[in-house]
Amino acid sequence: MRTLSLGQQASLQATFGPRVSFDASERVLYAHDLGSIPSLVKPLIGDTMPHALVQPTSEAEVVSLVRWARQEGIPLVPRGKATSGYGGVLPVRGGIVVDFRRMTGLVSVDRDALTARVLPGTVWRFLDADLQKQGLTLRLYPTSYPSSTVGGWLAQGGAGIGSYSSGWFRENVVSARVVLPDATAREYSGADLDLVSDAEGITGLITEVTLRVKPDAPVAATAVRFESAEALQRCLQDVAANELPIWSVSFINPTMADLKNKAPEKVLHDLPHQSPPPIPVAYIALFAYPAERAEVAPALAASAAGSGGTVLDQVIADHEWEDRFNLLKVKRLGPSLVPTEIVVPVEHLGAALTELQTKIEHPMVIEGVLAREASGGYEAVLLGFIPHDERTFGFNLAYGSAVTALKIAKAHRGRAYSTGIYFTGEGEAVLGTDRLARLREFKSRSDPQSLLNPGKVLHGGAVASALGLAQRIEPLIRPFANAAKSPVGERPTQGEVAGMPGDVAWYSYACSQCGYCVDECDQFYGRGWESQSPRGKWYFLRQVQEGKAKWSQKWVDTFTVCTTCELCNVKCCLGLPIEPSWMKMRGKKLHEEKNMTLPAFEMMAAAMNAEGNIWAAYRKDRTDWFPKHHLAKHGPGTKAKNVYFAGCTASYVEHDIGMGAVELMDAAGVDFTYLGEQENCCGTPMLVAGKWDIFAETMSKNIAAVKATGADTVIASCPACDTMWRHAYPEWARKLGIPYDLPPQAVEECMRRTGFGFMFAPVFHRSTRNVMPARREIGIRTFFNILGPMCSP
């Protein structure tokens, strides 16, 4: 196993303190990117385990690290969010992964020049939010906008949303500061940016980017349906010829439309979070443009009609625009994907799409974006994926379809989308002859040891050579690739897989590793390492199934400390039930296997058993908060159809919560009673602690206490208590055979009878997605960070 010497480790720790990690279980999570490498290809790449992980916070620290690495002869591999699948972040020679997640933020804005200076680890959606506060917005952004970084896109290169009007990202960058192999910092601009853009960090580590922005304005979208690729091409060419003021153009093929319709609906607490309208199984183009340009919509309709297309209902257009970042949702039907990303000129688009559909006999989903060329023409970037299963041998064969796609692109004057580690042989087509030669000369002169991200762009090693050979014998490979079929659709194993529930095992491979869940996770932003993120946990579960990782108490703790806020469920582009899956793993590792839970939970469990609450307070004091003037009407012992369940925090800590709720309900004429000392903790802490026997006992007591009052409805002002009564109690009551009648529609009846009701936000609306940006803006830890798993923010 790759390790640094004790002296080297001590040196890094002296500089970076807790922002360096040598933990093998952590390092393995930085040894991959978004792509799934076929088992037969992995030996050609070699060991990608890094020696260490470092998170610098400033350019000065990056300079110091480069100087140290040069002295020690240790490679450095820059990493943004690893949202590409080209292997650019793989440490093929080990070394140190330089994670830029702590170098984030908008440095400054020049409103006159319409430019913004940005740190490299800044995520696009956070940058856009900061710009919008100043009346500005991005000229373009990648389809991985929710998670990818500014520095990562400059290093990787590419086109995305907005490229129809603004071209490739490189053309929208004014300058970039880079730490060179000799540990000096330099700013590149103009033609010199060719040494930075698309270079994947082989020439230097990006520490700041200055990019062009534009005034913010509302965007409208129009969706058009086409029955053939040729009709789609005619329309796109007509729109371009008429020079309509379109900002962004994207499209999907019929297979993508079909599988988007079949993808499982995102569900929260067994209720649909989104109910997307079904879309026609056809080629669907999406045009985005300034809403103030009223002439665009009728002009698009005319162009569509003249090309054989049909404008779709605005509901579909609006949903597809809102859903533009979720193209990987079809991965849930795989659970893996074979990527086939190519670029073709628009004038060859119809023929290329038709040939792809003819020669590749798999259900290939395609999303395309149009990018303006410097010469004024347009290219179509085709992001294609074939749903498959990496756990099967056939996945190795199906990967041959990527070679077929590249050959088809070349036959239509196209090329590969990027180089990375796999397509270094395509460098001349991707970068151009002169630029490639300039990169080679600069690299050999400035970094003769090849310490900065070795094995990328210029020299891909055995895997690049193998792909070059595969292109020459593509006609021989294609029949085997086409024969390696895989069913499409969710099909989790019944029972257990490697000691975990079958559905959880499936989801671990379905996870796209897109990173949309990472920044919102308070466990992650409080600790800062991939193991603390949802996608890191999913990858660990894959490793367990493959026999490459084992459970330890550290990993049990990692799953246990999840605060159950469920924002990962909301953000996941696949709609995976992440938090419910972690709950199942708690049950497996804590309740069934009796691994240790967190010490705080042990103290809570003792208090629960002794006094019925988690605050180690006396049961006799539980009712002290209740307003004395309401005791006769609503206090313990009164009969009513509704029970107010105050919960432990209102009863012992935040009395104003309970007092306010009682006053509101009484003023509204709600007939309710209060359990008093018969009330116990709702049980949330015991559920998340994996102490399910105590939870079940507590739940039974609470249900019996409510029934004893004659009530049939429970009202809770605490979100955790509400979650238990609304969702956990019904599920557990069914499992344990306890009579329970508390439908989710109870709040609707309460509103009908009284005019108001207590609603649980994660079920009834999506406002909770706005909580995390506010907490990040405040910049301090809140009361909910202290309560941790006991509360839902």
C-alpha cells in the first residue's frame, strides 16, 4: 500500500494540520472519479491510490506544497469535484491529491468590464447565487452546475448551458492564476490560456479564475418535438441562419425521453416530491432565451413547423428546463452507465445520430448541447450513456460501444469530447496540432519529472494505447459489444447482499457520484472529507460488496452521525432514498449486529428508560411548562379528539414552543388535550441510534396514551415528533401489529375544521432546500448543529 515516510507525513501535518489525511479508508474515496472503469481495463490503468490528501486554503499554501513536492519528487493531482469521467483526477502514480474544496468564493466583481474573479473550488451554483445578488449571472455553465467547480471546468474544458451564444468555456475566461511546477505563481491570459484550459493541471495548479459574466435577466424556454434526427438538424440550422437571440440550445434523443419517463419518481416520506409530466418519445429540443424577447417564441414555432417539428406544451418546456441538470437520473435503471461522449458539426448531426442508433444496438440515451465555434458555426456535444451493469462481465464488452461512437463521430468530421487518461491519442483532434505541440514543449521544459498530474492529456500509457488499437479493430469489437446486453430497469436483489439490504446494495451502484448531495450535507461541511458525504458512503458500500473494504467502528459511526435532515434526498439527481437507506444500515449494524452507537445515545437511552425523555430530566417536571390557565380546559386528564404532543425539547428546554402552540390552538378553537406525564419522547433519537427495541417500546407507550384519551389525531409542533407520528409510527405499528389510524391527511381535516394546521415542511413544500444556503451565509454553527441527529433543521 502506498504510504509516505513518517518524516514526510510530519512535514505535511506541520503545514496543513487537520487538512491533510493519510487514512487509507479515506484515500480510496479519492482514487476514482464519476466513471466506472471496466474490470478488464483497470489493470491497464494501475493502482490509483494516492499517498495523501491535502486541502489548501490559499495560493500561498499551494506554492508551499508544490515546492515541497518538487523537493521530495512526489506527484500532485488537482481535484475539484471529480464530476468528469475521463480520469483526469486519477492519481495513476500515487502522490498527493490536492483537493480545492476550501479555496472557494467570489473574490471580486468588475461591473464595468462584466468580469468576476473566482477561487478555483467554487461550485457554479453558489457562484451564480452570489452574482445574482449583484444583478449579474453566468454567461454559461456546465450541466453539472449543482456540484462542479470553476477551476475543474477550466482544467477539463468543455461546453454547456449557454454555449450556443457564448461558445466553449475557454472563450469566456479572461485570465487564470496558476502555480507552476517551479513553485512560482503566474497569471495567464489571451493565447497563453491555451497552456491552462483543457490541460487538466499538467502545466500548473489553478488558484484563481477571472471570467466574463452578464446582466441577470429572466429566461424563457420553448420545447419542440421532432420525429427524426434529420428534422431536428433542419430546425437547428434554420434557427442559426435566422440569427434568433437564443441563449442556450439542448436536446435529447427518443431513448432518453423514454427512460426519463420510466425513471422512478423522486419520493419523500412515501409521497411524490415531483410529479413530472410525461414527455413524448421523440427528439426534443429545448431553446432558452431572454424572456423579454417576445419575438423569439413565434419565430421558433415557425422554424419548427417548417422543419417538421411541433412545439410542446409549456408545462413540458418549463419542467425540462427545471430538470436540465438531472440527465443522469436514468442511471438508476442501470445501475451503471457506459459513456460515449463525442462532438460533431451541426451539419452532420442528423446523419451521426442516425448512425449511432443503427450501429449501437443498446438503449443509448443522448443529451446534446450546441456550442458556437470561434469561426461562427456550431458544434453539437453529444453526451451519450448506455445503461448497463458494471458487476457483470458483459460490461467490459459493452464498453466497446464507446469506440464505435468515436469512430462514427470521426466519420462525420467530429472528434472525442476530451482527452483525460483514456483519449490522449485524440489530443491533436481535441486540442489542435499547434496547441498540442505547445503543451508538450511547455511540459517537458517546466516539469521534466512530470510531477503535476502525470499520465494525462499527453501520455495516457497502456490504456490509451489499448483504446487506440480498439479503434483500428472496431468492426471486430462491435458485434461483441452489441451482444453484451443488460436489462434496463431497477432490479434490486431480494434479501441481503454482503450484509446489507438488497435495495441499498443496488442504490450504491446506481449512485452517479455526481456530488449534488455533497455541499448540502451538514455532516460533510462540518468535517470536510468525502467519507462524510452521501456519495462517499455509497462508494464505500460498493467497496464492501466487492470485498475491497470492511466495516469498522469508524464506518459505523460515520453512518450513525448523519443528522437525518434529508436534504440529500431532495438534491439527488436520481431521487435515491438516501436517508432511508442509512436508517436501514443503522438497523443492520447497530440493532442487529450490536455494534456500538454514539456515547451520547447511550446516555439518552438510559434517560429514556428511567424518565421517558432524552434530556436526563425528571418525568415529574415534564408538565411544568404548560400554561396554568389552560389546565382545566386542555390539561392532562381532559378528553378530546386531538392530542397536542409537545415532545422533549418543548417540555424541558424551549418552553416557548409548547406555550405558543397551546395559545394558538386555543385561540383558534381547537379541541385538544395534553398527555402530561404520560407523554414520552417521540423516539427519534433511539431510532437514529439504532436502539430499535427502546424505540418500539416508547412508540407503543405513546400510542396507548393517546388512545386512552379518546383522541384520533395527534398535533405536533416539533418536526421530529411530527415525522415519527406521521411516518415512522405507522410503518412500525404495521410491522409490530399495533392498531394505528393516523393518515397523513389528518392535517387537512384539521384545517377544514379549524382553519389552520401544523404542516411538516419536507412533506408539504420544498422550502427546506433554502435552509442550507442561509446557514452557510450566517457562517456560524446553530442550535441544530448541537442537537445533531435529534432534530430536523
